[in-house]
Amino acid sequence: MTALGTIVAAWLFAIGLYGVVTSRNLVHLVVSLSVSQASTYVLLLAVGTRAARPGPPARAVDPVLQALASTDVVVAVVIAALLLALVVQVHKRTGSLDPDALRRLPE
């Protein structure tokens, strides 16, 4: 495992978490969740990086973890699409993208 990959993954997660906590817009919230989920790709690839055979490529990534990372990308796209569809419905019903508008349900 590389230290740089772990640091980048932690940084991405912290930036995404900060965006989730400070978000005043539902679309911004979905993007912040996507950024924090991107940290899992970096972490999987950092964990799977290992020394390769002697030769030109000095390092290689485990193919199983590459498959997990690509599966994680597909799951992230599906989750983002579902959340954005919910945001569109919230905007249609409340006329606002402010998360505080969710507390007041229309009659």
C-alpha cells in the first residue's frame, strides 16, 4: 500500500464530507457524496498496488481490485442518478433545492 494513495483517499473523503456537512443545495450534496465515494477508488487502487516483476513497469495493480474499483464506479453512477432523480422530484414539489425546504411538507 502506498502512503500517497492513502493520503489522497483521506483528503478526497474529507473534502466530500465537508461538502456534505456545509451543503445548502441538494445538487451540491449529491456531488459532494460522489467526491467522497471517489476516495474509495483511490483507496482500492492504493491497497492493490504492489511491486511488479523486474522490468519497465515498476509497479502494478492487482486485477481483482481493479475489477472492484470499476464495479464501484458503476454503483456510484447508479446512486448519483437515483439521487438526482429524487432531487428533481423534490424541486417539482417544493420549488426549491434547499434541504431545509424538506422539513416543510406541502399540503
